[in-house]
Amino acid sequence: MEEYDLIIIGGGAGSFAAAIKANELGAKTLLINKVLPLGGTCVNVGCVPSKTLLWAGEVMHLAKNHNIPGIDIEVKNFNFGQVVQHELDLVAKLRAEKYEKVLNGLENVTHIEGRASFVSPNEIEVNPSANSGQGGQKYTSKKFVIAAGSTTTVPPIEGIKEVGFITHIEALKFKEQPKELIIVGAGPLGLEFAQMYSRFGTKVTILHRGSSIFRGEEELIARLAEILTQEGITIKLNARVKKAYKEGNKKVLVYKEGDLSAEALAKADEILLATGKTPNTQELNLNKAGVNVDEKQAIKVTSQLQTSQPHIYAVGDVINLPIRQEPTAGREGTLATENALSNAQNSIDYNTVPWTIFTDPQLAGVGFTEEEQMKRFDTCMCKTVSFKDIPKAIIINRTEGLIKMAIHPETKQIMGVHILAPNAGELIAQAMVLVKNKNTIDDVINSLPMFPTLSEAIKIVALSFTKDISKLSCCV
């Protein structure tokens, strides 16, 4: 039986970061992958393909809705199949360059395809994937990093499995564009796919159980919902889906809005489930390893990413920590490996980690919301500025956005920034540094951002705490 210094279960962002760090530390490492091709969710069925299609939809939308007098642009040809094929080709290219090629260059890391399950706290058995050439082999290790990812949660809707549904995986590989699409659930995935397909010309309906399309700064979220509705997307909130059935070639969902007794129907060609993710822990036999999970099947870890077994660490979508996204998974993989192999005590301050919903405009945030400020201080020093007050937004005719900043009531330290704007995912990187470094609004006011840029919004919202920005010139 072969023994390793470290065994990594998974093949996504967390796994690769762990493998790269283990290789740097000279540890004899085994990486076992099964659920998705190398690269995991992000490159195969997540960030890379979805943002490629979102960009295609944004180009089409801007061509039709630029609102610049004297310019008339017509989208003469839209071939859905070619757009999707371009996305799939890009995925294959990045998977080969950023994952397969990288893995082949890690001299201390061995890779096998197969399903890993624990036999004991220090031993796993790997059952091969099809045509892998491996079989039922057992391996032991001193340390483990579990990075097995997650899969789409299927809600208990009567008849949904018989009627059929798709997840984001299938929605990224359609050969033919659906004319009508129902999305069950909002959140980042539901909202991005809704706008993507709506801009391609699909009639989209969102059925969301919550009272808001996303949690956080309600003022910005309500504005985003308004924008999506104006683009033709139907959004039903407080919608509890009861059952599904077929009616000819259509798929039908029966739902109720709030406490209303009357049932309503939504019909479409396809039903996309965007109701969250379930950690991939069911097949790992974690009970045999003595690794504890919570009620959602997520692995319980400490802030140092350690499970209930001190030599077993876990990262990414499979764990129970606050923010589950590609950057955190990668960083967690690096830190968990350092902690496991070097007896370090690394951790992440998740309050300084930004997030983004890649709609257009994008919604991004970092740090405390107004609600969180109220809970901590019983007050919130918060200011919201419209992008109608940002010169660059006026220039490019993108004034629909908002920026909100929360500061410490005594020290003026910047506690949180939330942005609804074009490229908010880019802008939030600057806010991330401000929150992480505990900068104050005075630090921002004394800075000199380039004019005209959207990033000036951060200085202007900081200025709004002490001045009436309507009485300021462009450069202050």
C-alpha cells in the first residue's frame, strides 16, 4: 500500500492551490479527481463559461442600447450555437493551459481519476472512473485536504424529476436556444443566467422563494431587480413552487405567491434550478474518518480549515465557512496545505473578501452592510451616492448605478462598500484594500483617483459624509 505525505480529494480551485503549495514544500502528494474534469466548477461549468456568455449578451445589449445620438448599430447576425461553441472552446483551452499543463509540471504530485472514500482516518480507497485504468486501490497518508466541491441542490418539488430540469451545467452547453425559460431561485447564478438568456432573446421568468432577489444592501438590490424587470425579465418573489407537470411540449410549474390561496402557473421549454448547492460529502464515508458535517452536509472546520480530525483539512464548497467562491477556495487550499505540512496557523478574514454578481450592471460588495452595522453599533454611518453624480458614468450614459459606504461611527474607518455599476467587480478590489487595511474616509478623500473614471465613485461617496457633493466641481 502506497503512502503519501498529503492526499488531496478534488480537482478544482482549492485542490490545485493545495497541490501547487504541496509541490513547493516538497511533499509527496496524491491528487484524486472524479466529479468534473480537471479545473472543477470554475473553469468547466462556472466562472469562465458563464462570464463568456454574459459578455456576449452584454455586447448585443450595448449595441442596441448605447443611446449615443448619431450612431445606429444593428446586430445583423446572432448564431446561438456558434456563441456557445466559442464558450466551450475557450473552456477547453483554459482547462488545458491552466490545469492539465500546470498539473503535469508538478513533479511531486501524482494524479489519478477515481472516486475516493475513507476506509479509516488515514486510509482511502479509490474506485476508478471509466477507462481510468485504476482499480479499487488503497492509499494512506499523513495528512489530507478535502476539496470535493458541490452539486446543485434539487428542491422537493413534486414531479420535478419526472418532468425534467437542467442545472447551470446543461445551460452552458445548449445546442438550441430555449424560447422560454423558468429559473427557480435567484441569487448570483439565477440572476446571471436570467439576464444572459434574456439578452439572447429567451423569455425568462424567475420564481424565487425569498422576499428579495439577494441578501444585502436592499436599496441596491431593489434597483438591480428594477433594471432586470425593465429588460423584460419576469421576477416573482415569495414564490413557493408546489409541483411540476408536462403540458404538450411545455414544462409547467405550479406556484403560490406569498400567502395567496390561488395557485399560479409558469410555462416554459426548460426549467433551470438555481436553488443553491449541496456539498459533495455523501460518497466520502466521512464517518469512517471521524470527520463531522453539519445539517447541510458541509464539513465543519475551524478557522484554520481543520476538521474534527486534526490531520484532515477541508476547503472550498465542501465546508461550512461564510463565503464560498473561487478566490476563497484557492486561498483556502494554499493555507490549509501550509497548515497541514508546516504546522502553520493561517486563516482568512472573510469580512474583507469581496463578492460580485456578474449581471450588467454588476452588484459587488465587501465588508459590513447597513444591517450588520446596526447590529454591531446600534447605528450606521452610511451614505449612498447615485452614479448620476459620477462624471464618467454620465459620459458613458451608465448612470443607473449606486454606491453605498458604511463607516465606523467614531473612527471613520471604512467598514463596508457596496456597488451597483458597470464593472463593479473591478471597482470592489479598491474597496477591498480599504476595508482590509482599515483605512478611513480621510485616507480616501486625500487620494487622487484618475479623472474621469468610475473608480472616482469611491472618493465621491467618501466625500458625501462631510460635504454636499451636488455643490462640488468635477475635480476636488
